[in-house]
Amino acid sequence: MPEYGYFLACEEFGPADLVEQARMAEQAGFRSLWISDHFHPWNDAQGQSPFVWSVIGAISEAVSLPIETAVTCPTVRVHPAIVAQAAATCAVMTGGRFRLGVGSGEALNEHILGDAWPPAHVRLEMLEESIQVMRKLFTGEEVNHEGVHYTVENARLYTVPDEPVPIDISGFGPKATSLAARVGDGFITMMPDQDLVEQFRKGGGGSKPVSGGTKVCWGPDRDEAVRTVRRLWANQLLPGEMGQILPSPSHFEQLEPLITEDMVRDNTVCGDDPDEHIAALQAFADAGFDRVLVNQIGPDQRGFFDFYRTKVLPQLTG
């Protein structure tokens, strides 16, 4: 049986709201937390994007749940040595309850300093080297590294947890999944794709944890929930590589007319039918996932947590 957790959306909520949602998630019976790591929201309607490491610090004092970034890009906007320091401190603050989820990133967040945005195969090379750098630093020993993409000189982390921070790798296709299987401590993906799970496990991932995430919009009026999803998160239904290569929220807004309410209705759980919510999460369990994390779109967070506490989680956890 998978563990069920809550996915905090930094793109949509400010720091105080995120901390309060973490509290409500723990009270509702969720067992873990994800939190997104963005510089920009996907569009102006989402309207937020706090610095994730500050928010994790506050959450570590507010709840006892494990927490993971989903996901951090440790390659362009932030050097992997700095990400390693942030992750190590989070692990210490949470008593070892922190995992670092990483991915190859999006231009939306990573190009802001004027760096070129590399093609996908180069981004994966950079991600692999960044993981090497971070793992060396997690030892607490002095690190010197001169690689293809990164240089580190006389760097040592003095504040480190007793055990190295686990690094889970996000993947949505076979190449990233192969990297996760080869070098990750776990695998993250956002679709209940059994083929990717099997590729990860057979490619070297073995019994390491596979985690999945999904978004829903609970509410008593299904049509209103559909409109809320389209207004706030139409970007999640854009096809292909647009999510990785578009550079600003305004570019995502320009494509929103391509996403219809019918597309939202067919692809996102909306409304207050417990069976629909349960089925969406059960699909991940059926595909072999170890952890499933769900995010509520829109402002009615308390209603969502009450609904999941009473109608959904008891059915999933027995």
C-alpha cells in the first residue's frame, strides 16, 4: 500500500499559507510533503513564488512530516554546491526527514541570470554531474571538483546530517528515467505510468522508492472547479516540451486559449465525488508507486483537507 502525502504549490501560495497547509495536511492524515521549487509561477494568476528553502525551514518547525522538494533544478540558476548546503541544512533541521528531489528544470526558472538554456541531453549531463558534486559535499569532507560543467574548490559543508541526503530524480521519459535508475536514490514522475516504473526498477532502481504526484480540484460545484483549474493551471495540459522551453509566465498565458474546459474536465479530477478522487490515486498504486502526493488547486484548502480526512484517505489506507 502506498504512502499518501500532500504536494505544496509554491507557485500558488505564499509562505504563511504553505506552512498552514502543511499543518492541515498532517492533521488530515497525510504522511509526507512535497514542495515545489520555482523562481516564477507558471502564470500571473497563480501569483506567488517564495524561496523554497526559507519555507522548508518554517515547515520543519511546524510539523513532523517528512518533506521533499519536487523538484529542485541544481544546474543553472543555483550552483549544485549551494543546493547541497541548503539540502544538508534542511536535513539537519528536520532530523533526517528531508529528501532532495531534483530534475533537469525549465527555462521559466533557470534562464533568469542570462545563461543559455541547454538542450535536453546536455541538461541531463549537467544534472548527473551536479548530483556527483552534491554527494561529495554531503560527506562533510573538503571537495575539489573540476568537471565538464562545474568547478568546486576547497569546499566543505560543516553542517551535515548523520546520513547523506537521499536524492530522488524526476523523469517523464525514458532517458531521464534511465538516469534515475542508474544514479538516483528514488524516482519521481507525475503520471501513473507503469512502464516508466518498470524501466526504473529493471534499469537499476530495484526496490528504491517511486513517487508520483497529481493535482485535483475539490469543490461542491464541479463546473466551478473546472474553471478554477483552467484559470490557474492550464499549463499542466500543454503538450510536448513547451513546459521546459518557454521562458516567462506571459508565454504560458499566451497559450492558455489552447486549453479548453473540456480538456480540463477530461484530464483533471474536479468536484466532490470521493470515488473519482480515490480512483485517481489508486491508479498510481496499481502502477507500482510507493508514494502518492496530491495537490489541491485553488483557495478552498480547508474544505479539501476535511474531504480527504473523512472521505478519501480512510478508503485508501484502510
